[in-house]
Amino acid sequence: QVQLAESGGGLVQPGGSLRLSCAVSGTIFSLYAMDWYRQSPGKQRELVAGITSSGNTNYADSAKGRFTVSRDNAKNTVYLEMNSLKPEDTAVYYCHAWRYSLHYWGQGTQVTVSS
């Protein structure tokens, strides 16, 4: 069975940094595209960043210049480096793996940006 396990969330001050990790098991990780989504109370889940199996990346406008998504196929892990964090970044962040019709989701990790 395929499992995605997010980690690295927590409380950080505005302007601070945080690195999220998502470890994938149960499948051939290198074949999957990986995404980071987030959801705040009362808002719809939104795509924050994505990286394809070949390493191409894309970002939401709100994340461009501040966030970096990367992957380490040897470790079956995708990362989201978040810098210059703002209170508006507060949300539950979810890891998403997909390949053709296959889709898998992590349980989410809470990120709170507050002073």
C-alpha cells in the first residue's frame, strides 16, 4: 500500500523559515509527480507547489520567490522549503503523489505563522 508521511510543520514567527518533508513508501517514487497543497479554515484546498518526475517545478503566485519544492529520489522524499513566511501561510499542508489515474494523499501537517 502506498503511504505518504508529511513532517516538519510547526509554529514559526513571521519572516521565518520551515522545511516540510513528505516520505513516500509502497511505490516507485521516481515515477510520480509530487505536489504540495494547503488548506486554511473556511478556504478551499489550493496548490502551492509541484514537481514532476523529471524535475520541472511550478508554484502558486503566493509562493513564488519564497518557496522551493525539490525531490530526492534516493530517499523517496519530496521537500518544501518555505522562507519569508507570512501569517497568511498558516494552513494544513498536504502532500500529493500522482501518476496518470493514480492519486495518493498524506494526512497533512500544520504550519502556523504567528508572533
